[in-house]
Amino acid sequence: MSSFDDLECFRVTEEDHVATVTLARPPVNAQNRRFREEIVRVFDTLSDRASVRAIVVTGEGRAFSAGADLKERPGLAGEEGAYPRHNRLVRASFDCVMECEKPVIAAVNGAAIGAGCVLALCADIIVVSENAFLSMTEVDVGLAGGVKHVMRHFGQSDARLMIYTARRITGPELYRMRVASACVAPEQLLETATGIAKEIAGKVPLAVRAAKRSFNVTEELPLHDGYRFEQSQTVALSTSEDTKEAQRAFAEKRKPVFTGR
């Protein structure tokens, strides 16, 4: 089993089939190369780890993540090939969350700015603190990015408002806009997110993974093609031991015991 003892930017704990990934790069969890390399490693590992069925990601301190570490960016312009390598790693740092086979719940505890905002939006489920906010500040520093990720969660007008103005969209506003599934007091945030993760962890693991696969594959597909893919997942699951066990347990009114088969 892979160890996370040498991580510099994250802490990872695991309990009751739920892994908690804490962004831990003081003071504001800014994302540099090391951060991105580690997040890919963490989520790729947890995606494969049989004991993990759901993941909570949150930030240490007052910020979820204040975005990219801009101190790395100026040097990129002077080296041939630097920007393609940089951009590829940035994409991977988001893709690893979206492509992780386990559902990811973002517990947004504070500022989620730029790349930090995008990271939160890559989660399957978003829970925010009352004092948290999302903000895309690229236009303030002469950059552009994150539009597609924002448009996955915000309505057309709100997405453009957010991108064009770089406004802070607060926790209560995110809940009103249906970007977040819950907005709670800061002291209740982790408990709320972990509660959702534990609820997911109690379901048939293979079925949850298939459901996430369906979300990822069908997002851009027409209705007919998307539903056909979902049906193929159900057919594949129907012969699994865990599906049979779940159905037996339901009939016998007992808690199922899953083996991952």
C-alpha cells in the first residue's frame, strides 16, 4: 500500500472507508508544481485503493486554496516548452479529481480563488462554509481560464458575471445558485461533508463507481447515447457478487457486507 508520509502539501487520513485529503501548504494552500504533482499522486492512489469508497477534500487554515502560486509563472515565458509542460500538469491536477473512481466531496472552508475555485468545482459534490467564497480572479491579473469548469456549475448569466467581474461568490449565494448542495456554519462543515461521504460509503461500491463513470462519460453525450451507456453499466453490475449481496441483504433486512466483486 502506498504511503503518504512524504507529502509536503497534503495530509491524508482514512476512516470508515472515507479518505480525507487536507490541502496543507501554508499560508493559503497556493498551488505550485509540488502541490500539483502530489495531488495527482494522492487521487490516483485513492482511486485504486479498495478500502476507500468516498473522499472528502478540504483546506487547512483560513483558505481552501488561494489559487496558483504566481511566483512560478514569470519564469515560464523564457523557456521553450515550459508553458505546455506547465499547462499539462495543471490539467492533470484537476483531471485526477474528476477521473477518480471514488466520489469526491469538496468541503470548502474559506477562500477558493482561481485554480482553487476550479479544484472545488472538480468535485462531485460541493459543501461550503458560510464564510467561504469562490472567485475567478484571472481578469484582475491579465489572465483567462476556468470558463468551462465554471459553466458546468453556474447558469449562463452567473458564469459570465463571475468570470468578467472576478467577484467573490459567497457560501450562501452558492447555495442559492445551486452550485453547492449545502451551506453550513464553519464548525459543521467537515462533519457535514464526512456524513455525506459515509452515506455514500455504505452503498454498493461497484455501483457507486459505475454511477460516477456514467456522470463522466455521459456529460457531453446526447440523451439516447448517454442512457444506452448507463444501461450497459447496469447490465455489467447485475452479475456482480456485491449486487447480489445488496439484494439479499435488502430482502433479509440486514446490513450488506461488500467484497468489491
